[in-house]
Amino acid sequence: MNNTWNKVIYKIWSPIYDSIFKGLFFNVRKQIFNEISFKKEDKILFVGVGTGADIELIDHDNLDITAIDFSPDMLNKARAKFNISSVNFLEMDAQDMNFKNESFDYVFAHLVLSVVPNADKCFQEMVRVLKPEGKIIIFDKFAPKNKQLSLPKKLLRPIIGILGTDIGLNFEKIYYRNNQKLKIEEDVPAMLNGMYRKIIIRKI
């Protein structure tokens, strides 16, 4: 995967993305937001916001929300849904964000690390823009903990990569390579026998 190909593939995905994926992940995403009590002064960042499916699940009119995506086509879909909202939508690379250090109280990365060309850079950027005591909330698919990827997944990985996502990403390696005063507060299976996980990380 690379940025140029991602723009192409998500231009293709954008007209049909909601009809395929919105319902598939709805219950998990809804539960994630039900467990968070936002305060009005919180600054919230959605990384790789896509068509804005996550923002539909929260009281977005009363929150300070910034949402970024590298795909202009996906971002236009999101903007169209919230054209009278206060959400600040920006076309931006999650691997190189134009925000100051320690800008946000919450950073949401749903189905993002498995999509960007360099997950380490994306993770580093999320940590950089997060305030001390802030939280990164991740919902994504990862390789199983302490196990080798199965042979079928190894064979499918490059093919699925062409469609714009990685099914073999190792979260533990990313975390330990970039653990700068971080603490994992929650890491639980979310879908498909733990292939998808919900991970909450606090900056200490």
C-alpha cells in the first residue's frame, strides 16, 4: 500500500463504502462511544474519518471535533453529511499531521492503522498530537497475539492489500517500537474471534 494507491482505491470505495461497512461495524463502534463520557472542553480528533460513520454516533454538535482523511472522495462524503455541523474536516495525511504537539484529549483511529502505508508513522503522530493523560482509542484488525499468521492469511495478505487494507499487522510490535510514556488501559476482542480489537491507550 502507498498513498497514491490509497487515493485511487478509496475513490473507488467511496460511493459504496457506507452500504457495505457501516452496518458491519455499527454495534462495535456504538459500544465504544457509549462507554466514553465526553466533556464540552475536550478536543477530539478522528484520524482517517472516512465517510464520517463514527461522527454520526456521537453528539457532534456540542463537541470540538476535528476529522482528517487522506482521501478527498471519502472526506467529501463525510462533509456532505455534516455540512451544517461545527466539525472541522481536513484533508490530511495521518502519517504527517499539521497539528501542534499535545493538541487533543482524544484521538480515534478506527480501521486506520491497517490502511496507512506506514503504521508506525501514523501511531507516532497520534501520540505526538495527544495531550498528557489523553487517550487513543483504536478499533482495527491485527495479527493474533503471540502467534504466527495462518497460512491462508499469509497467502491472502498481498491480495487484500491491493484492496487497501492489511490483515497481518502486528499491533504489539508497533506499540513497543513507539512506546513513549504510554499505557494500554484496555485491549479486548471486538469482532471475528478477536481478529478485530478495541484498544485504549493513555499518555502518561
